[in-house]
Amino acid sequence: NCRPGQSACLNARLLSICLSLISPKPESDSLLRRWVVFCLAKLWENYEEAKWSAMREGAHEKLSCLLTDPVPEVRAAVVYALGTFLGGSVNHPRNEPRMSIELNLGLTLPIVTADAS
């Protein structure tokens, strides 16, 4: 993790750019979807400010739509990204909306276990 790099990327609106590139349409580029999802995961990994920004922009909802992507590598990247999104610093106060989002993600993630591809 590189906090100065994560902060610079967040300030440069990388989150919004990546979210605009995510499209669950099958005709969109699966390689692009996969790497954009990995980029998001690294942006908010162990970085609470980026996680809060992602929650405000609905990143978890857009990623959840990709859990049923036809490409297994995209689904795997989404599971990784959502895994880095969950939880947080013990020094950061948790509030009800965040707990609700994390509970919903915890209930949503098992749908990918039905597909072993």
C-alpha cells in the first residue's frame, strides 16, 4: 500500500473514472472490466477515506452487478475488490449505513459459490 499514491489517485477522481468504465454488458471488454476492478481494489485497500468515497458513489452496488459476469476472471476480481472493501480500521467509527452495506455484501457474495468456473 502506498497511502500518498492512493490519496493522489482519489483526489484525481480515479474512483469516478473507474466506476464510469464498469459496464456489465457482455459486449464490453472483459479485460478492461477486470483491471478496472483491480484498480478500485487497490485504491481503497486499507484506506478508509477511499472506502467512504466509494460508498457515497455506490461502488459496491456497481461491483455487485458484476458478480454474475459471464467471465470468471471478472467475477474473481470483483470478489477480491469487495473483500478489500469490507471491514476497516479499528480506529474508524462504524455507522449504521456502512454496517448495512457490509451485511448486504456478506449476503450477496455467496451467489458466486454456485458457479465453479
